[in-house]
Amino acid sequence: ENKDCVDLIRQYDREDAFFYCDPPYYDAEDCYAVGFPKEDHQRLHDALLECQGYVMVSYNYCPFIVDLYKEFYIFYTTRPNSMSQKAGSEYEEIVITNYDPRLYNSARHWQLSIFNLSAAEEDDGRYTLIHEPKTKSDKTEE
């Protein structure tokens, strides 16, 4: 659909909805054909904070976004930077969720395989939890 992201979220939000958002990376908006100013990052956050459904957002790693999404789980990773001319250059990214994706669901399967790390296991370098919300969402118990 060709609608504002906040309008789409509000239109389709329900308890069993899953939203994956990949907004323009913060402070890199000039690399995109569409504008997405700081106010839009805030609007997206505010809409996702109110969601009844499940939320996952990918962003570039930066202090502003980490602070903006402090009510969410935030996982950190790096990936090869295909835009760099330097060999071995990496890009820092974060994945943000409104639920703890490391937990088993009611069928005792991992919710998402990229997060299938228990707290007792060593970090395998793919995703590292860098922020856990102080108040856990009801979704962590499902």
C-alpha cells in the first residue's frame, strides 16, 4: 500500500498482528529517495509503542535511536558494509522488538531463529541484547 507508515500501523493493528518496519536509517536519510525527518522517526516510535500486535524494527545503531526506543528490547549486530570501499568494513545495526524474541512460544519453539539464544548460552556474535525494557510487555509471557 502507498500510505503513511503510521496510518498503516493503526489500520492493521490487532493483538495477533506482526509489524516489521525498516525505516530509513537515522541521520542517513539523504541516501533515500523519500524524506523521513527526525519527526517521522518519533511518529513511528510513538505508533509502535501503542501497538497491540508484535513489533520488530531494524535500524542503524546510533545513540538517538537506542534512547528513543528505550521501552523496547534492543539487539545489536554488525554486518559487512557493502557501501564501503574498505575491505572488512562493517556496519552496526540494531533490531528492536516489543517482546522478548529469545523466549519460547506456547508450542515451545523459538519465536525467531535469529534470537535462539538462552541467557545461559554464550553469545554467538550474531545478535547481542544491549537493552531490555524496565517494564516487560505482556507479550513476553505468551
